[in-house]
Amino acid sequence: MDSITLKAPAKVNLRLDVLARRPDGYHELRMIMQQLDLGDEVSITRVSEPGIFVTCDRDGVPDGPENIAWRAARALLDRSQRSDGLAIAISKNIPVAAGLGGGSSDGAAVLLGVNQLLGLGYSREELMQIGVTLGADVPFFVYAPVAVAEGIGEVLTPIAQMPELWMVLVNPNVPVSTAWVYKNLQLTARENGDKLPRSFADLAEVCAIMANDLENVTIPAFPVIREIKEQLQNRGALKAMMSGSGPTVFGIFADESTARAAAADMSTTSDWFVTVTRSIA
């Protein structure tokens, strides 16, 4: 095998609780994360020249150590003491700096792809251990399409049942720095409460648990997020919420046709990134 191509799915946070600030500077989180059919395409090819070469069809995406896909490949080559040359081509469909996990998913795809391409034989658990050194969301993309994530995001528990979710994603085309959001988050005293559910029978149960503590930081700085939430709900969304640190907002709809009608309407009235997608199981 000389090359391999994988899909790197986007994600949304159906729930994001920030519980505490840790001594190491990270935050203790409790989340429900769901992968989506929307995704980047990551192609990895063995080349004769030693080194790691990253190209991307999106302007402004770094091609060296600042790119998480590059670092993922470097981590595997160093761990396995290999000197293979690898060319990584990323075709971006996920907006950058959007709260959808595109960079972390690309990194996870490289871990999975290089492991298979070079026959390294690392287990999923070993790849997850490497992944957490690259970014807190990377282990989730290696682990499963939907999960409860705790710790900084690396402690993962499977969701036993999740209904299919049709969503409209709307991004106002403004980048938001995750580091900035967490730096400006004011934690308040709160009860950690019970564990999040591990099974959801229907859309009503999903909508009932949806919440995102980071909206308290991002929405005041970017009021367009509140506007998008209102527009989605006015067009039939059962619930609309910001994903991750934003600014992407997703609305959950009862079915595909309702979602597509809402997306078509919003696409004609703004220059925002608007797309229909669904959860993957």
C-alpha cells in the first residue's frame, strides 16, 4: 500500500460543561460529543524523500510543525523509529477555527492512516494516548462517533443509543480562538451534578440536555451567534446552540426535509457558511 485516504469528520458538542480550572492550566470538562457526516478528506502517501510534507487546499493552513496533522505524523514516526517520507494532502470542508474540531479530526485521521499505511500495529488505545499529547479532542476522533468526554476531553465513555440527528450548521465566517474563550471564562460556583446520560431514546431527550457554558464568553463578543440561534429556531429548529468555543451554531431538526428547507432559506438571506449534515453512528 502506497497511499490511503480517510474522512476526518466534524463534531458538535451536544453538551459542554466547564467544571473547574486545573492546576496545569487546562479546564475540567464534561461533554457529549457527536461526529458528523460533514468532514475533511485526508490523503497520506509514502514518498521517497524523507520528511513530512503537508498541503492543504485552504489558504492560511500551516504546512509544518504548527499543523496538528504534521505533528501527528511526526509523533508516530518518532515512536516507531521510522524514517519514511510522508506526503499529507488535506481537502478542507470543515470551517477553520469554528468549534467543529476540524484540526483535531485531521490529526486523528493521520494517526489512524499512518498506523495502517506503515503497518505499525498500534492499538486504538495507544493512538488515543498519542492523540492527547496533540490536542484534547484528538482521542475522541480516534475513539467513537459519539461519546461522553470528561477530564480535558480524553476520558471517554460510549453512548449506548443516540437517535439520528439532522442538523443545520451555520458559521458567520469569523474565526474564534479557543484559547481566548477559555482565558476569558469566568467560572462560577456550581454543583457538578449527576453524570450525563449514556443513552438517548429520541430527539426530545437530546434537546433536553443541550447546554454550552462557553456561550457566556463567545456570544457577548460575537452577538451574531445569538442572531443565528434565533434564525434557526424561527425556521423550525427544535433546539439551537453554539458548538465548542464557537462561532458555529447548529440547529437540530425533526427530519431531513425540514433541515434542508431551513438551510436553503438561510443561504439566500446571508453570506454565512450554511450546510445540512447528520450525525454518524
